[in-house]
Amino acid sequence: MASKVEICGVDTSKLPLYRESEMMEMLEKIKAGDESVRETFIKGNLRLVLSVIQRFGNRGENPDDLFQVGCIGLIKALDNFDMSHGVKFSTYAVPMIIGEVRRYLRDNNAIRVSRSMRDLAYKSLQAKEVLSSKLLRDPTITEIAEELNVEREDIVTALESIQEPVSLFEPVFHDDGDAIYVMDQVSDSKNTDTKWIENISLSEAMAKLSPRERHILSIRFFEGKTQMEVAKEIGISQAQVSRLEKNALCTMRKELS
């Protein structure tokens, strides 16, 4: 897909690229009812569609089909974009395009979800919105099940059946800065902040050592070599290795205390 230049008859190498100020001017005209610049604006944002469908390149789908679906998402984003919110159009449009592509992939998934299961999932989502308005909070699965008079387990199964697997490296927000990925929002009981801080402290303590001491500790404790093997590698006696190692560890303990 990355090397495909022409998609749906569009030469992607010749797509226009407009400045943000030009985009805003066109948006203002479109929102004021000037349809003459609508096509120009859409063409100027087709690169957003291309960037999105690149993420789904490993699904085996036809790039032309994904591009067309992405364009539908782009048009929906344009029709629903509210300039008063002060958000860049690209920030608003990308999730809309991704959502449209995901819906297409979900509905055309080789693993078919039964029509009744899908209907129950959508009814559950609608019930969730209704209950949220009444309760002023997100309802529980049990409350949704009671609202629809359906078993709780059936609600869970239905909602899970329409979920599209997401990569840990899927960006969830990006606005001219560093992207925030799904993995940034997933908790990790092993690599905690405390562990991270400890590793930084250890690195800072190691930096206080001489190059020879750092080298000795590295091959002793990270490569698992014996003092005799270290001595042979760097050309000094085992007694010297032992002395340098002890001095280095003593220095690090003082730095870490």
C-alpha cells in the first residue's frame, strides 16, 4: 500500500497541501454556504485519509476500498465539524476517518457476527446512552441488561463481538506534538513508575564511576561473567578486578543512599 501511487484514480503524489490558515479560510466559506470550495478542501485533506489507511495495510484489504471508506469519514468530519470549539480540523477528522474504516472492517470481517448479536450490541449502546442521561453517570452492565430485559452475560458477549482489536501502538491523540498511544494508557504492574525511577537512579550512580569500573560492572552483572573471565578480557589480575568491583559497588551505594 505504501508504494501505491494511484488510488481510486487519484494520483497521491500530486495531492495539494495547504497551510492551516488556508484551511481555516476555506472552512469559513464552506460553513457560510459556499459549496464551490468544498471539493478543493476535501482534496486538500486526502492526505489524512492516506495516513489513516496506511495503519490498516496489514489487513489484506484492497487499498482502493479502504480509501473510499476513509473519504466517507472525511466528508462526515467536514459536515459535522464545529469551528467554535477551537480544534484543528485534522485533530477532529482523523478519529472520524479511523472510525469509518473500523466499521467497514468490522462489518466485512471474515469472522462473522450474527445479525441478532450485532443488533443486541447496538441496542445495548443505545440503552447505555438513555441510562446515562437519566442516571447522570455511566450505567453498569447489569443496569443495561435490566433495561433491555436480557441476561447480563448476553450483553457482555454482544458488546465484545463488535469490538475491533486495536494495536498497542495505535495513536489515540495527535496534534502537531508527540502522539499518545494506546500502550500509554495501559497499566503495567511490572514496569511501574517506581521501577522506572530506580533505573534512572542506578544509571546516575553508574555515571559516577570510572570507565573501567563501569565496564567491569557491566560485564560482571549484565553479561554474567566471572571475575576470572573479566580479568582475562581486560588484561588485569583477578585480584585487581575484585578490588575495582568492590570500590565501584561502594561508590554506587553511597550515591543511592
